[in-house]
Amino acid sequence: MKLEGLSGPFPFCDYWATVLRLRGVASERLVSGGHVSFDLFRKGLDRPRTRMPKLRYYILAFMLGPGMIPYKLVFTLALLFKPKSEKKSLFPKVDRKLADYTLQLDADPTDSRWVGVSSKGRTVAPKILNPAHVSVATGLFFPMYKVLVAALLAILVIMVAIPQLPEIHPVFVRYPALSLLLYPLLLLGLYGVFRDIWTACLAPLPALGARWLFSVSGGIPEFFLAMAGVALLFYLVEWFFIPRSTLPSLFLYVNDPSSEIYPYGEGHEPYWLKGSHYWVWRFVVLAPAEIMKFWEKDWERVEVWVRADPGEKAGQIEWIVTDCHYRELWFRYDCETTKRGRQRNAALLHESMIPDGPPFSWVVEYDMDFLWHTPDVRGVFAARRSNGKVPGGLMRIIKALGRRPRRDRFRDYREQIEDLEADGGELFEEAPEHFRQLMLRKLVRLPWTYWRYPKGAVTSLKVPVYDPAAVLSLGYARASDERCQIKVSKTKGEQD
């Protein structure tokens, strides 16, 4: 049985373990048994490359100027409707090698809701949820298109509103600079729609910049100079702010230390998982550069953990996992949905999980911060699948726009943070000093329940060369250290 439109399924392997080759995090039996390959999983699944904009894109940007925004919007939206067969892999050799690690799915001939799973000819799960029956998708409108839509709205407002200002009041004729007052009003309007301060601040700038460039270009050379300036502006927006999606990956997590594909070494496992099996849908997006480190690409991932063992919770999302500054954050499903939304989702899932029920799909709408590229879930929705497609995309976007994301208060966890830092050193030690507190506040305000790699997966330990005893006193850092779970005491009542 083969699954279309995604890579896998594979035995689960920790994301940061493959990215940073942390051999101590993963189970040695998983690696030595040939069930995963760190280098291949890193190259093909967790750090995949994607196509960058070609030269013709920037030639069009030079020729069209501000008209590039609606062109780009139509072009990117058209990609959503391209048949899957036309979306060719960039690296077919990597895909062929990954096939050696793919799990085999055997559908139950009497009930399409369930499958048996085997690895290298040995059964690892005799009966679990069929991932083709209950699947997961993500909506990419917010990270990929919101800045384009916001910029298009800004162009329309500026084209319509600014020429009308002199007719509204003669003071705008005497003092044309007063038209700049439109910018803060436009900023407030865009923030009200998208609830993202960076989008609100940056989206009007191409239109305002183009308007200023055209106003100062008195002749043909100045006109081309203005167009080149607009093209450069689009290049910067495209390069820094618009992420590229990649093919999603599917993994099977077996929550049994005796299993040959159990993925973790002692102390690194997410010990809060209650189910015996989970399907983990991993979605990775690539931003071509970071604001803070413009010379580096930036990959971000969102994982959706779906209960796969038979029972009343089969098919239910339990956890949504994202990254934030090399930390792994675990969000409970009910923290990302409203009560009314959960009731509707539960009804659709129940309808799908009865015998001969229709195929079902979870859809996770998420956004990404412009500055840090941190994923931020905007809503979790459920839908019946029809002919492999999930309907109702526009309504989900509208609902996600209307939902105010939950935020925790930093002051509620200040004491736990101080205790943690007093016992184990400063958090965000790997970050520049000036950004350390800002990053900590941003992370704590997100409504996660558990976190892994609390010290940062990329953190390196510095050993004083003039203190040989320091080498002997190196401790064993655990990715899922219970002492670092600063939010558990605050949310324990909610979990119970």
C-alpha cells in the first residue's frame, strides 16, 4: 500500500537528532539496525532543498514594478491546483535511497480504517489507524501569501485614497507630506486583519516606496532607476520573508522501549505520551535567509501527532509540535481550538471512524513570524475528504483570521525560570546578549505545555582549559528533562 503526496511512512526519528547528528539522543538499536539514516533523513526529509527564484522572476519584477504583487499572488495560488503528478521531486536519487527505509503498510481487507505495519519484513504494528483514512494537511496561506495579499491591499488603498485627499481637504494641497499620515492608519487596519505587527509594518512599504520613487523620477533614466528600486524591494521581500513549502513526511512512533523502531535513548523520550502508536506528520518549510543571519537558510517544521492505536481516541490529534530558537515546543490540541470547534471536529471524526465512514482530514492553519520565522498555529480544523481533496479552504482562512491566538503571561512563569536558571545556568546562552531576554519572553508567551531541548539543541558546552576538573564533571543533558518543564504545574489542572 502506497501513500500519495508525501514521503514515507518511515520509522520515527527525532528531528534535531537528524539535523545535528545527535547520536546520543536516538536509540542505538534504531540506528545500528538500519531502520534510519541520519545523513539521508537530514538531506531528504528534515533539511530538504527547494528551488530558489530564477532570473526571469527578477526581470519580470523590473518590468512590472508594483504590478509584480498581483502577478506573484496569481502565480503562487495557481500552484495549489497543479496536479500532484506535475510536482516532481528535486532529488530523485535521494528519494530512491529513502525507499529502503520506508515502512510497509498492509490494508485490512475487511475494514479500510486499519492497517498492519512492517519494517524490513518484521511486523512492528499488527493493527493501527490507516493514515490514508485519517490524514493531516496544513494551510500555507499565512506564511506564503499574507504579505502578498497585505501588499496588494496597501496598493489599492494608496492608489484610491491618496489621490482623493486633496479633494477631502485643501490642507493636503498645501502640505502634501500630510498624506504620510495614511501609513499609520493603514498599519492599524492591516494589523486588525492579519494580527501580525511585522506584516502590518512591512506590507505598505513597497507601495509607498514605489510611489515616492515615481514622484522623484523626472525623466526616462530616473524612471528605470525607480523600477530597479522596486525590483530590489521585491527581491528582498521574496528572499527574506516568503518561505517555500516542501513535501510532507509521515513517521510512525511506537511508544514501546522494547520495539526495534523505538526512537529514543533513555531520558530523551517525550514521557508524557499516553498512546502506544502515533502517526506523526512532519511539515517543513524553507525560508531562503534569516534577518539575523542573512547568510544562512532557515528551515522550520510543524509536527502533528495523531493517535493511531485502536480505541476511542484513534484519529485524534493529541499534540502539535513546533520549533522556537532550537527548542521543541509541544502544544495540546485543545489549546489551539475553541470549544465549539472541538465539538464540530469530534463529530466529523466520529462519523469517519465508524465502519465504512468517509475519509477524514485534519487541517492545521499556521503562521510564521517574519523576524524569527517561528511557526504559530492559527487554528485546527476538520473536514471530510472528497477525491483526495480537502474542501473549504477559504472559510478556514476566514475563521483563522478571526481567531485571536492564545498567549501565556511571562510573569506567571518568572519564578520557575529564575529557579531553573539558578540551578542549571542561563537560558538562551547560545543567543546574542541583546536578544536573549526578548527571545525568552517570546518563547514563554507561546501556549505550550512541554518543551524538549530546553537549553537549545545547538548549544555547545564550553570547558575552561585552565580547569581540568571541569572535563570530569560534565553532566548528562536530557532532551526531555522533567526538571525543566516550567509550565506543567500551571497546566496540570487543565490536563486532568
